[in-house]
Amino acid sequence: MLGIKQEALAFDLGADWNQKKISMLEQKDIIEEDMLRQISNALKIPVEAFQNFDEEQAVNIISNTFNDQSNGYNYYPTFNVNPIEKWMEALEEIKRLNLELLKSKDEQIKMLEKLINK
């Protein structure tokens, strides 16, 4: 749902992690508390978001985050604000980090192009 690749999460979790290990983790029905905290910290999402995860509710939260005024009404759904605010902050941080990674990748590509041209 966050659009994060397994490789990126593995990188954030540390040297002991790789894409295959993340894939195996995704197949588990139960994840140990310590592991869940580690993943939560890496994704900057509260542990409770995983423990109380409901895909339908998450989709509703995302879709209702935007203020649709096309019908002339302001629609503000009522949810427990704190977890949603934390989740949105985490998503913004992820977006910022992804942009930084893309910028770094672009710079690396330019450097490699210069080396190739020489």
C-alpha cells in the first residue's frame, strides 16, 4: 500500500536483511513483537497500524483524506485523528526520502554518463 519495494525495506532494516527475507516475512501469519517494532521504526508507522490493520479501512482512510468539493459539500470523515496523522506524516516522510533517492540516482547516472563519454 505504501509502494515501498522489498529491497528498500530490507535496506532500511539493516545488513542482515534482503529481498528474499522480506518476502518470507510477508508470508507469515504472525510476526514477533520485536520484529514488528523494528519494521514499524523502519517504515515510521505506528506498531498499532500493523496490529489493527484492516485493508478496507486503510483504503477508505486514503480515499477520504482528500476533500472532495465537486458536489458543493465539504466532506470530512470522522476518524481517530492521531493514528491517521501519524500515518500521513509517515507517508510524507517516505515520499520525501523517495525523492531524495531519485535525486541521488539521477546524480549517479549523470556521473556515469560523463565517465562513459570520456
